[in-house]
Amino acid sequence: MKFYWKRMKQPTSTLLALAIGAVQIHHDVVSAEYTIRGNPNVRDDPPPPCDDYLNNLLASLANEDPGEVNRIRRILAMENRPCYKHYFDVFADHFLHRVKSVKKHVNLHIPKAGGMSLCSVARHSEYGSDIPAGTNCWERQHFYPMWCLYYLGTRPKWESCEDLDESTPDFVMNENYLDYPLCMQQRLYSTLIREPVERAISHELHLEALKDTGNHEMPKKLFESRLAMGRMNYMTWALSADLFADNLNKASLVPGKMHAEVAMDTLSRFDFIMELSEDVECDAAILHFMGLGDDVVEPHMNAEFGKFEAKWHPPQPRSVYEEWNNLDREVFAYAKRLIEVDCEFFKRLRKANSKPRYHHMPKNLAGI
């Protein structure tokens, strides 16, 4: 799935020299298992058989494509462990330099996956003073949840990544479709995921509760369109719609196999993917590197919806929700694999308690 990433080409960078240096010298952010010992210009062990991966890595570093670096790191961790271990230092240096130099966030808020809880954590962090008042961390014009809007018309597009960066808080959540191209030079990207069937049922409960409490008195046909969006492959839709439909048709886009492939590829490029409460140590490491502290994210509870939930039952058997979310289940399974290798990576770096070697790019690398 490379066709649409041609839109994301970036100018060359000094990071190529940084990458070459990273595989030549000793680092103390990793254990001896990952260290290249002895003369920094002579390897004590032969290079692993992963030339294609290394070439792609160096090219992506040179083009300042952080998403591609994230993707390659995860693929190597899943599919080529010797190569991953050999070049672990490259990935560690790149990641630590990135989170040191890029401080702002875009979080893709998948409904009923823990976004409100994450927003609460962000409000109590250094980003809190910049987040607008309210119960959520959305930017209200572009990122308001499409699934609960009365009118599924167009929403404004950012003119550029600079426009997005200047117009939104330093920590912003998008509960709409993801905008392409990703603005990874300006922002760290993250998302929270949840098992798709449980998420879809919870989303349906949420909509039914809104209707029951009178918070959203939608016409029946309009409500049914929101219901369909919320309970059928919503994650796949949110991660792919911008690439496959114009503004007027994004809400009615029915995801297919290609959309799921795009969703998986995009997730592999994100900086952070979380599934709350599955691995507390991993959650703490991710929150630390996101700049949100080290506290565990507590699930958000809504007392009013809780009362409604006690008397509500899904109108369809679980097997129907499984069929409705066949693509999301595939994307979720892949995301779980990404999270597994991410947790290994983040926990190792967190335990090392190390800082990036380069807080600012060395002068002798300038202009390369």
C-alpha cells in the first residue's frame, strides 16, 4: 500500500547522517545485547541480512518521513528480529529525538475507546491550559464528531499542515475522519483502540441513550444513518475515508478490503497506539513519551448512561456485530500486533531513563 503515500514526500534531511552514526557508535539507552562494541568504524559482528530494510530505512530518514520510520521499525520487530535487534539503536535515537523536538499532538478519537479518559489526562498535563473548555478535547470546527452531527455535509479542509498546526491546540483530538496527508513534521499522532464488537455495541448504547435522554432529538432516518456509521467498521472508515471519497460522500462511504489495508498501513505509521488497561506498564511508558505524565488512564464512567445501560440490550446477537465489523476486527488484530512490539520498545526505552543524544542537531551535520 504505497500508492497514496506519494503525496507525503518531504525534503531531504540531516537525519541520514544521524542514522549512519547511530549504527556505528555505542549507546547507553539499550542493553549490551543491542550494542555495537569496539572500534566504532569496525563491526565485531557481520551485518544482518536485511539490506532492503536498511535501504528503505535510510531513505525514509533522509526524507524526514517519521511515519515510514515507525512502520519499518514495527515490521522488523514483527518479521525480522535479528535485523531489528541490530538496528535497534537507530530506531531508539530517531524516536527519542522526535519526541524531544515535536511536542504537539493529534489524537484520532475512535468513539468509545477511551478518548474522553485520555482527554482528562491531557487536561491535567502541561497541555491543559491550551485545551478549550468542555468535556472533550476536539477542535470544534474541523474535528467535531461526524457520527453525531445533524447534517453530514462538508467540513473545512486544512489548507496546509502549517494551517492545522497554527489553528489547533497543542493537544487536539479528532473525532472525525483522519486528514491526509499526515502532518508528522508538526505533530505526533496517536489513537486508542478497542475490541471492535464491544466498541460498536457501546457506541450503539451511547446513541440510544442520547435519544432516550432527549439530548439528541434526531429524525428517525437521520438517527439510523448515525447508527449505521457508529456500529459498522467505524475505525476502518475513520482511518481511510479522506483518501477515497470527496467531502460530500465521506459519511456514506462503506469501507471495503482496500480501506482496511490503508487503515492498517496508517496505524503502522502512527507514533502511539494504545488499548487501555491491557498493559499498565506499557500505558505508563506511552503516556510518559507523549508528555502526559505517568498516571494510568482510568476508564471514563457516565452515570446517566450507566442507568440507561442497565435496562438496554443489544438488538442483535453478537454474531451480527461480528459480521458488521469484519474489517475492523482485521484492523484491530493487526493493531494488537503493533502494540505488542511497541510495548517492548517503549518499556525498554522508559526503563533506560535516557534522553536523546541530540537535543539539537549537531552543527557539523547542518546542510547535509
